[in-house]
Amino acid sequence: MVKIIKIESQKEAQALFGLHDENAKIIEKEFKVRINLRDNHLKINGPSLNINKASDLLAYLLEAIRRGQSELGRADLHYLIRNFRNPAQGGALTDFDLSIERLSSGKSIGPKTQGQREYVEAIKKFDIVFGIGPAGTGKTYLAMACAVEALKKQEVRRLILTRPAIEAGESLGFLPGDMYEKISPYLRPLYDALYDMMEAERIEKYLETGIIEVAPLAFMRGRTLNEAFIILDEAQNCTAEQMKMFLTRLGFDSKAVITGDITQSDLPQGKPIGLLQAQELLKGIEGIKFNYFSGSDVVRHELVQRIIEAYDKAQVVK
């Protein structure tokens, strides 16, 4: 069986095939098909079922390229292959209208799964959103992209990024430096995501002027946060008291996103998990949205999804 897809330009073909035709070789290997370009026509040869899945993926990639996605990372390609090969496990998105941020490299940040899409839509619609699920599902990264977008559009005046500085088996008192130096490692993931989405000079300026604030959760006590986009990361490490304190900081024209993985709490044994309590108490309140991610939403290495599935199957909870 042969299927043909029309290519509009040589530049489009180069973006699709990748450097040294690497993308095409990966797709050929994963779907067991042959891909050839002749006179602006892409010919796909192989078993009919494989051809249909490969052609659906290629059509998806072409549409992304035509909408300005100039760079396709290898990790993204492998994730898309996994979804198009096994659509029942989550399914890739079939449209591109929810891109949030465009990096200087030309790469767009946006949802890659249906679960991520629903999460982004919830963030845009609701004032308080919970993103609950395993590592690698984009909970914090997508929330950060939405926050940066809101700041650029002047929908908020500042970004506040926070997480609990839980000790995780180590004593902060034995670490060198002042308090900020002690808690800096706990806040590093938030900085990493931020530097992915904005120029370093602008971030430094915003940090100096308070437009962007990155601080441990304890620093939120006693404040009212108006016209702000607030992200609470690693919320599974919040006590019940801390979660209540954080949620009641929300001021006028503000939005809060709370992310966490209930199975990965570092709180001492027997200590109530604030994220669990919030889930039970707040589910029915209008204006608050809970979004849940599964292994099919993982966008890290393919093995991460398999690891999560193995732990879920064994019902091993930390």
C-alpha cells in the first residue's frame, strides 16, 4: 500500500525531515514504513495500518510547521510517535490553537495531550486551578507558560512563584549560607522553567523590581496578593495549615495555580497533607477547578511513563 502527502515547499520538507533526515528515519523505524520525497510529494510505503498511523503523524507535523512551529525536538517527536501509535493511551492533540508561549528558537510551548489541553483551558477560565498528577506531565511548566503569557498581555502586574521548603530528609540548619541560600535549591525548578520562557536580562530586572517574586511558601503569610498570577509548586508538601494560608492570600484580579503529586509527599508520617484536604473540601466550590493527570500525559523520556504505570499497577504509594 502507498499513501501520498503533498509538500508545499523544499523548506517545509527540510523542517519535516529534520537534520540529515533524522526525523524521517525515526518515523520509518518506529512505524516500519518507507518514506520518500519525489517532486513535492511524500510517498509512504508499508502495511496499511502502519501507513495510516504514520501519515496521520506526518500530516499533524506538517500542520504544525505551517503554523510556525519551526523546530521539532527529538523528545517531542518520540512522544508524538507514541501517541499516534497507541491513541488509546491518551491521544495527541489534533489542532494547534492553544500554543501559549513562543521561544526565541521558534519552538512553541503548549499542551501536547488532551489532559494538558484541559489544564490550560482551566487556567484561562478559572481563578484557582489544581493540577494533580505524576512527574513529567507538564503541571508546573504549562502553568509557568500561562503566567508569563498573562504578564506579557498585562492581565496581571506580577508573578509570584512559591513552593514549600520541605527538608526531604535533610536538615536546613546544617546547610551553609543565609536563609535565601539555604532555600535556593528548593526553588531552582521554578527558576529553570522561568529562564526557558524569558530573556535572562528581563528576568533579573523583574526580580529586582518585584514584578517577579520567587520565594518559599512561608514568606506568603500575612499578605494579600492583588493583580498577581501565583503558582504554588510541590503542593503535596504543604501541611493543611499552609494550604489554607496560601489559598486565603488570593486578592482581587488574581489567579492561582496549585500543582502537586499526592503520591510523592515528603511530609512526616501522619502529618495531614494539605493538598489532599483541599481536594476533599473544595471540590464543589464554583470558580475552583481540579485537573488530574495520568501516565499518558507524561512528556519526559518514554521510560518515565512505563515507570509510573508500573508503580500504579503495584499500588505503591510513598
